[in-house]
Amino acid sequence: MKKLIAVLMALALCLVSALAEEEAPTLLERVCDALPAAAEMEELFVEEELSDVLGIEPEEYVEAIYLADSDAMSGRELLLIVCLEDNAESIAERVEAYRLRREKETVSYNPAAYKLIHEAETVVEGNVVLLITIEDSKAAVEAVTALFTE
């Protein structure tokens, strides 16, 4: 009986420890909490997209999120890259070149997407590079950059 009680107490202790060690939210979860519009978008294949479209290789960053509407014609995207120490400016230049390319592509055939892309800007906050092309992109950038300045 004493052994059974000891085993039950050990199991209870393990259960309490497991519950106490809740996992921290992922970067994607934190971004979606800060910016509900991000939760409406789909996550793209980050490594492939960054490499193929922007020329940014996985060894250049720590973590990245690339979200877009399922309707690519909307122009709504969120690109967040946590860069290695000294390369945020280099990555920001490539992200800005991508934004300008998208702006040029949409100017004549997709006025709504063009407006979003044109009004957006590539932002560098410490080692984070951010591009958000949604309605009220300035407020969206403020909400997301607040995650890294707290």
C-alpha cells in the first residue's frame, strides 16, 4: 500500500511539473495575437520562398514568418525575419527590392494590391526586418515591432 501511495504521489508530482512547464508561444502565435489580420493569412514555405523569391538563405536568419492571403491577388502579406547579428540591413535591402518589384507588377492591373504595397514600407527594428502589406500597415508594423521592444 505504501508503494502504491508513493507511485501515485510521484505521478502527481510529474503531472504538476508538466503543467507548470507550459511551452512559450511561438513567434507565429505571438504575431497573430498582436495582429489578428495575420491569423487570417496562410503560412508559406518560408525557406523556399525566401531563397527563391528574395535570395535570402536559411543561414542568414534565425527565424522567419511569411504569410499571405490565399487569394494572392489581394496583395496582403506579412514577412518577418529575425536576422543574424549584423545582416539586418542587407536583408532589408532585398526585402525592399521585393516590395518595389511587387509594386511595379501590380501598378497597372491590380489597383487594390498596388495601394497596399505602395503604402507599406520595409522596417528594421534591431535585428528584425518586417514588411506588412495590409490595410493600415503603419499600425500593423507598430503592433508587431512592439513584440521585440518589450
